[in-house]
Amino acid sequence: MIQFSNVSKRYSNGFEALKDVSLHIAKAEMAFLTGHSGAGKSTLLKMIPLIERPSAGSVTIDERPLAQVKRRKIPALRRDIGVIFQDSKLLNDRTVFDNVALPLLVSGLHHPREAGRRVRAALDKVGLLQRENDFPVYLSGGERQRVGIARAVVNRPKVLIADEPTGNLDPALSREIMLLFEQFNQVGVTVLIASHDLELIGAMDKRIMVLSKGRLLADQGGLGGT
Amino acid sequence: MIQFSNVSKRYSNGFEALKDVSLHIAKAEMAFLTGHSGAGKSTLLKMIPLIERPSAGSVTIDERPLAQVKRRKIPALRRDIGVIFQDSKLLNDRTVFDNVALPLLVSGLHHPREAGRRVRAALDKVGLLQRENDFPVYLSGGERQRVGIARAVVNRPKVLIADEPTGNLDPALSREIMLLFEQFNQVGVTVLIASHDLELIGAMDKRIMVLSKGRLLADQGGLGGT
Amino acid sequence: MALKQVQPPSRPAAQRSRTGLKQRLRNYFALHFHVLTTTLAQLGRSLSGNLMTTMVIGIALALPATLHVFLNKVDNLGASWQESAQVSLFLKVKLPAQALGGLTTELNSWPEIGSLEYISPEQALEEFKQTSGLGDALAFLDQNPLPGVMLVSPALAFQTPAAVETLRQRLSQLPEVDLAQLDLEWLQRLHGLIRLAERAVLLLGGLLALAVLFVIGNTIRLAIQSRHDEIEVIKLIGGSDAFVRRPFLYNGMWFGLFGGLLAWLLVNVLLVNLDQPVRQLAELYGSDFSLGLVDTKTTLLLLVLGPLFGLLGAWLATGRHLRAIEPS
Amino acid sequence: MALKQVQPPSRPAAQRSRTGLKQRLRNYFALHFHVLTTTLAQLGRSLSGNLMTTMVIGIALALPATLHVFLNKVDNLGASWQESAQVSLFLKVKLPAQALGGLTTELNSWPEIGSLEYISPEQALEEFKQTSGLGDALAFLDQNPLPGVMLVSPALAFQTPAAVETLRQRLSQLPEVDLAQLDLEWLQRLHGLIRLAERAVLLLGGLLALAVLFVIGNTIRLAIQSRHDEIEVIKLIGGSDAFVRRPFLYNGMWFGLFGGLLAWLLVNVLLVNLDQPVRQLAELYGSDFSLGLVDTKTTLLLLVLGPLFGLLGAWLATGRHLRAIEPS
Ligand SMILES: Nc1ncnc2c1ncn2[C@@H]1O[C@H](COP(=O)(O)OP(=O)(O)OP(=O)(O)O)[C@@H](O)[C@H]1O
Ligand SMILES: Nc1ncnc2c1ncn2[C@@H]1O[C@H](COP(=O)(O)OP(=O)(O)OP(=O)(O)O)[C@@H](O)[C@H]1O
Ligand SMILES: [Mg+2]
Ligand SMILES: [Mg+2]
């Protein structure tokens, strides 16, 4: 489903963050990405929703080369991809409910009952149902991160991308969130997660790709540990 | 040096994030704070630089009750405390160098040679010396977090407070940063770190305090594990 | 996933199960109404700050509007200004009454001529005695040396200095007329004054219209800057440019509308304040002219142009600045 | 830590080893200079947006300044307006030359009187023949019925309608004078016009001054909003309120200064544009009056008031809004 072919990325300051990376993630697969700080994990993930574009090589989703997606069509593409960021990127002037409802609003769902049902289902999954009327500044770091996760899944995307989704969560909660991602994966969502927590991702028994200084070092299917 | 006496914190929405917490951290001690997401770790840390004030009980630093610090005197207090936040809180319109130099500017050090020397020393400690002219958006999540650490230590504070400083770092780098904190501690800085990474903090062989639902559950001196 | 696989991939998930036209239209209007009301609510929330913006827009709109109202009123005065364009015909001395009647009939048929007024030699002498201050001195005269005078006011369409001068020359050719005199200077002064006022209003109006555009554009630009993160997030989530722009456009419109309302208020305050000196001045000219309040036309103009300018300013500001914000 | 333990705890670390007064002063000025230049650089960087703000301020400052310059020039015209306050003394007929000389000497000694002009009966008749259009008719006269006329212009300080009227009454008591006449109406009209203009300038100037304050205040307020995170971080690091406020104050000052410069330019553009119609108008009144460019005093006023208003606006905006931002 997601195909990287000889992708390199040189940033405007001349730094080469990805070097000749090729990989394929199948439909409804769940995979992890790991590597040292600055290895290029976030750079790789950002290419899928077209936040960054490769300087060489190509990325295709569903056989569709992203290089050919016109500016006007980018929003539609992004609506099909749920993204969880390293920092949660919530809007501070809206309640938790409104933050999670945003993707629905953006894709044109205004029916209040239906929207409310979906938002509450998503919040329930991350254990924050009772906080729907709070503003993000009232939440702890881990709670904010979980709201970000709820927002990413509320519109039932086809692809879920998560950048360090458990960086602010305690071990027990981290495992719960990973199980949640696995549930999504089981109903057919393609899931790609970047994480440093080798213990956590090792226990998941899924494919693990290791980046180092922009190169894909190892690509182990379903083995625990590094 | 830092004394919490029966501190409770009820937020404006009625939620009680800390319940009757008492603890004492000695001068030049290094201690860890752990607990589940939403346990109250950040709330506790925020009381030291007067970002939050207790609703009951009192906090004193160096025998000085914080409740009596006047509004005008808060900046001077904060200049003596290095704070590392869960999100790195860098200024995006300044280079890494200028971000790290900010605390020096704020406390009135303008001598360019001296400031440059200190900023570069701090950046060197977190391994980002060669990135001093980049803007924060050009950095990876872990790099940003390390810049935040450099900023917190550049002014040689008497107290160092870190909220999840290694949440975005890989295990090897996390250990390095912990050793850096330990070095600071060894020259007399009082260090208090909130973290979920039990493995990491267990290996440090320092005092660990455990918060749960706003209460101080355990307080173990120099024992590994929970 | 069974549910989803039958759907085309590029349509947002939320719309997949509802594609009826009616539902879409309803969605569309619901969205606009939602944005309309939420932007208004936002405006209300940070009232004190937005009041400042609104005040500036109001002031900028009020000044040219006041001038417009003022000149409008003065234009309506037309009639009392007309006098200044009069041509005085000094008739031949001892003109027979029937020649005078013939002249009157002929002149009345000329399209250039608006109205006539005849002053007989006796009236002229009387008036001359009174106004010249030579009353006693003129008692020496044993006969009336003055001719009859016909005051000719040109029709409205013929009041430019050139047209009046042509008329004067035609009139001076008439056999009954000894001399056709015109206070052309006064007419030219009047036209000079009007030209000056028009030029000033044009410059002022232009500058202030520009100022309104700038104020609104600037406010929206800074609003965009201060909501930079929000815009980034919405774009990341898949919000289209139109979706992102919409609240700012409504915002500009609200600013313009409230600015227009405030301007209306200000214009009235200005008019009331200027009314007394204007009235005093007018009295001296023997006119009962007074400014009154804003007319309906200007009111409507303010309430239409205000939001329009707001929209335009917002459009200009969003065009450049929204595009520049991209997620990173 | 050995180094540190000898230092008092509440002094920031960076200052601990350097407490000399000279060094502190140098630090202080270095800081201000740093903020002064960095805010200017910031302004330069986002030029297009800041240009808008500057334009609005410039326009708002330019309009009252133009009016000020205009009225100033008109005030300097004083001399040519004075005529309108003339009193015409119709002297007794056949006044002996030496009585006339005595009258002239006496009147010249009155402080109320600015200047005198004598028109002999012969001159008067000649002028009357020409201006009345009765040239031929007056040929009937076998002797000159006209008296000599003395035109009296009041001194500058005695040109109010009331003072001129008092003067006229005093003059009419003189034995040599037959009649003292005054076109009081014209004088009153003039004063009415001046009152109106003054009132208009006051209102306009007040409104626009308010607009300048609002524009600058608003710009600073939105700048504060858009740098919310930055302010929060600086406060967290221990930046004092003054430290946080300083760049915004300088920012306001820069806006005011550039706005003032722009206003100066605009005023000149306006004056040049209005010069032609004004000159045409003045020519009709036989004056060679022309607007010219902005005088030095107004230039200085703009360049001082601009930054001052900028500073004031920034002060007002920062006072409320900076305090509201606290780290969380
Ligand atoms: N916009 C940019 N311009 C220049 N360099 C960049 C930019 N973004 C990232 N980089 C650099 O590219 C490298 C890879 O960054 P990336 O964010 O992909 O790392 P990462 O693997 O996600 O690291 P982390 O675990 O710390 O988040 C880093 O060295 C970073 O400094
Ligand atoms: N300003 C606030 N208003 C209301 N409730 C708040 C506020 N800040 C925090 N809380 C609540 O207080 C509780 C403790 O928050 P705190 O940030 O201290 O947790 P934490 O231990 O740091 O959690 P994490 O590991 O997720 O960062 C949370 O449930 C949070 O929702
Ligand atoms: Mg990353
Ligand atoms: Mg926390």
C-alpha cells in the first residue's frame, strides 16, 4: 500500500536526512520504525501526508505517486491519513471535544448527533471520555497526547501514522495505546509507528525497521528486540 | 532545600491534582518523580518556579516560603531555577544559539564573548554544537528536547527541574542525558526529574518518589525499580 | 474494513455514507452558518481588543461619509447659489413699455434662461440712494439718470462660467439692451471653491478608503499570524484552503459591518457638532440651511460598503498569508 | 559549586561575577541598543505587513497635519483678509484740505486703527463711472455730487465684529464725518467660516489622533497575541515584565516614527495636489497665495508626535495584555 522507492531527502540547509530508503508496507500491515535521535524517522513519516517531499526517489500510496498530487488535492489525501505527532498539536482555544471533532468538521460532517457519537467513541478508547469539556491546557502531557490519538482515529482513516505516540505515557498506558493501534490494524487500517521504546515495540511481535543516519539498516518482520 | 508541606492543589475546574503532599529535597540532592499519566507530577514540579501555587499547604525554597514572593520578585526567583519542559518550548523565530542564550540575556549578561562561550559549552554538553545556527523547526524532536536542556543549564542554576526530559530520546541518548544531570548534581545543583522510564531511572540508583492520583505513594532512597 | 473497501479512496470518510444533493446543500449552509456565528462569537469574546479595530474602521469610514453628506446638502442648496450667476441687462433709457413687454416674452422663450426679474428706473434710484450712502447727495439730481435693469438668471444647465459668458454676449446684441453685465468673478470664485472641495474630498476619500482596507487587512493578517498554529493543524488534518480562509473572511465582514455602524453613529455626532456653526453661517447669508442627520442613502452606503471593504481587506490579507503557512 | 556558594542567592547567576557600576550601565545601554536594533530588524523582516500598519498611521497623522498646515497658511494671509473689516468714512462735502490733514493726523494716532487710505471726490466719481456701468448716464451731472471717502482698516487686534462696530460708532461721531459705513455682514461671515473650520479641525484632529492611538495599540495587541508563546517562555525563564515589554514599546515607537515620516510625505503630496485649485481661487481674489510644502515646525511636530503616539499606544496595549499572559 505504501511504497518508498530510493527516497532521499536533503533539507534546504543541505543536511541529508534520508539516504536512498526503499520499503513497502502492505495494506492492513502494522510496522514500527526505530532509530537514534535524528535518524530520520519523523522525516520519513512526514512524506506520507505530503508534509515533506522527497528530493530524490518516489513515494506512492495505493499505486498513486504522491509527486503527482496537485496542491488542491492534498487536503483530500490528508483526510484519509490519521497522523499523531511527537507534540500533540492541539488547539488551545477549543475544548477536548471540539479538538477531536475537528477532522469531522473538516471533511464535512456536521450532523451533531453522528459527530458526537464518533467523538465520544474515540475519547472513550483513550480513556478521556469524562474530560471532553476541558481545554487542552487543563490536561497533563500524557492526556494531551491521548487526545491527539483520539483526533487521529475519529475519522476512521485508512492509514494511521504515529510519531512517538507514547513518549509522554507511563508503561502501562503505553501498552494499552499499542493494543488500541493493534485493534485498528485488525479492522484493516495500515499502521506505521515511530518509537524509541524498544521494550514496548519488541513485545508487540510486529515488523520493525531501523533507521540510522538516514539509512534503512535493518527490517525485521515480527521479531522482538532490536 | 525544597520543602513541600501538606501541599494540595485543586484546579479551577474543581479537579484535585495533588492531595496533601509533603516532601523534602536536600541541597545538592538528585531525585526522581514517577507515576501514571495524570498522577500530578507536572503539577508538583510547576510549583517550584511558581507557575502554579498550592491551594493548601506551603512550598519553601531555601527556607523562603514561596507564598510570600511578590509578583515583582518572581522573575529573579525563576532565573535561579533551570526548567526543562515536557514540550521543549523553544522560540521558533530564533536560532538554536539565540534560544540557548536567552536566559543569559534575561539575567543581564550581554558580553558577547562570555555569552558565546557559555552557550557553546551548554550546546556541546547535549551534542548539538554544530547546530547552533539552525532554527528549531530544522531539528528533530529529540534534538529540540536537547536544546531545551542546554537552555535550562546555560545560566548555571541552583535548582534544575526536568519534566520528562527523555520522552523523545532513544535509550542510549537518554542515559547520556541522565549522566549529564548527574554531573550537574555533583557540582552542587539540586536536581528533580519527572520520568516514566522506570528502567532508566532505576539504573541511576537515586531517590525515587512515586505519585498516584495526586498522593505521594512511595519514597525510596537509592533503590532501583518501582 | 468491509464497510470501507467499497468506497472510493479519495473521498473523506465522513462523507462516504451521505452523498445526496439535499444533504450536501444542507451541510454547506450549516457550515457557513456555523462559521458566521462562531466568528461573531469570537469577536464578542475579545470585545475590548476588537472594539479598537472597529473604532479605527469606523473613524476611517466616518470622515469621507461626513464630507459626502455635507457636500450633498450644499448641492441641494443650488437655488440660493444661482443668484451669483445673474446677468444684469441695463436697458436703453426711456424704453417704451411695449418694447419691454416684447423683450420679456422673447427672453422667457430662451432655453438658457431660468428666470427674469425687472427693476424699473424708479426702483433702481431708490435702491441706489439707500445702498450707496449718497442719499443726500443724489437729491441734487433733477431727473432720474438711471435706466431700467433686467436681472437674468441662467437655467441650471447653463451655469458654468463659459456658458454664462456666451449668454451675456448674446444678450448684449439685443437692440433693447444698452449694456449686459455679469459678475463673472464671483461665479469663478464659487467654481474655484467647489473644485477645491471636490478635489479635497476625492483625495481624502481615497486615502481613507485605503486606510480602511489597510486596517482590516492588517487586522486579519495579524489574526492569521496569531492563529498560525491553528491553521497549521487544520491543514494537517486535511482542511482545504477555503475551509481555512472562511472564518477570516467572515471576520473581516463583521469588522466592516460594525465599523460601518460605528461610522454612521460618528457621522451623526459630527453633523450635530457642526450644525450650530453652519447654521450661524447660513443665517448670515439669509438661509435657513441646517445639516440635520445622515440621509438614508448614505446610511445604506455605509452599511453596504463597510462589510464589502471588510471582505475585500480580509481577502487580500488571507490570499498571501494563508498560503504561506504549511505544516512542518 | 565552590565558585557559586560565596554569592547571594537571589542575584542571577550571570551577574554574579560582574557588579561594577560602569559595567552595569554599559550592560543597560547595550540591552536597550540591542532591543532598539532587533525590533527595527524585525520590522524590516516582515516589511510588507508592517508597511500596512505604517501606512494607516501615516494616513491618520497626515490628514490633521494637512489641515493644520492649510489653516496656518491661511492665517498668515491675515493682511488680505483685513480689507473686509474696513470702515468707509464718507466725509462732509467740500471739506477744506486742512481739515482733512487734521483728521488724517488724528486718526493715525488712534491705536485701534491700522491704516488709512483717502479717496478724493474726483477719484470716487471716476471709479463710480467705471464700476457702476452708468458712465454715460453720469455725464448728465453738471457737478460732482460725491464726497471724499476715507477707508479705515482697524489694527489686527481690533478685528472682531464687536470691536469694529465700536470703532465705527466712534468714527461716526467725528465732526468731519458724514457717514461711517461698515460691511459688518461680510466680516461676520468670515468669522463664521473660521469658526466652522476650527471646529471641523478640532473634531477631525481629535478623531484621527484617537485613530492613531487605536491603530498602534491594536497592532501591538495583536503582535502580543501572535507572540504569546514567546512571552510565556521568556517569563518562564525569568524575564521581568520590563524585559518583556521593552521590545513592544520600541516597536510602537518605530511604527510611530515611520508613520510620521510617511505622513510628512503624504502631507506634501496632498499640498501639491491642492495647490493648483487653491492658486486659481486665490488669483480670483487677486492674491498670489500658494500652499507650498510643509513648514519645518509641522515637520518636527510630526516626527515628535508620531513616535510619542506610538510609544503611548504600545504602552496602553502592553499594560493590559502582557500581564494577562502567564506560563502554564
Ligand atoms: N526542516 C529541516 N531542515 C533541516 N534539517 C532538518 C529539518 N528537519 C529535520 N532535520 C534534520 O534531519 C535529521 C532527521 O530528523 P528527523 O526529525 O527525521 O529525526 P528523528 O529520527 O525523528 O529524530 P527524533 O527521534 O529526535 O525525533 C535531524 O538531524 C534533523 O536535525
Ligand atoms: N490547569 C489545569 N486545570 C485543570 N486540571 C488540570 C490542569 N492541569 C492539570 N490538570 C489535571 O491534573 C491532573 C494532573 O496533571 P499533571 O500534569 O500534574 O499530570 P502528570 O503526572 O504530569 O501526567 P503526565 O505524565 O501525563 O504528564 C491531570 O488529571 C490533569 O488533567
Ligand atoms: Mg522525530
Ligand atoms: Mg506531566
